[in-house]
Amino acid sequence: MVASVDECRQALRDLAARLDRNAEAVRERVDLDRTLACRITDLDTAFHGRLVDGRLVDLADGDDPKAKIAMSTASDDLLALVRGELDVTRAVASRRVSIKANPFDLMKLRKLL
């Protein structure tokens, strides 16, 4: 089953809310201020925002080709990731999720997710 664009948008909002709740705890460990693009491969759509101090902010529709962190995944995998049903490390290893970022940002991203 393919998730809808609205379901993907809501999943990213849910992720932003979860990161907000955890931001105080991770702020000391995760010094990250980066643009982020999330590309949904099976829906040919994308969202973008910014990761700042452990929070996902300024979430909007559309791609950001210049984003410092770019994630590509199928809609169902995005929902499973946000729900905690899909481990991000396993998803990347199995190529269900592709994350393009510099290695230091990837390590910091792991602490957030």
C-alpha cells in the first residue's frame, strides 16, 4: 500500500513534535543546524525544513535541492520510520532509505532518531 502525500506530511509533523519533546535532552549532545530535504520516491514529492538544536522547524512542501541533508525513501517506509517500526540504520543498510549528508552530520542525526 502506498501512503498519501497528506499522510507523509503528517508523519513529518509527528516527527517534528517528537523531536521537540526530546530537544532539551539532546541539545547538549547534538549541535546541528542544517537544511533538510525529504524526498518521497513513490509519490514524486518532497518536503523540506531545517534541523536546529534537535528540532525540525520550518517544515514545508517542496524540495530543497541545496539541502545539506537529503533523505529519500518510499512513503510507507517514511511512515514506518516515524512510527518506530523501521530502524533507520537497518533501513539505510537495506537501501530502503537513502541519506546523503556529511559523515559528521550522519552521526549527529543518529543521536536524534
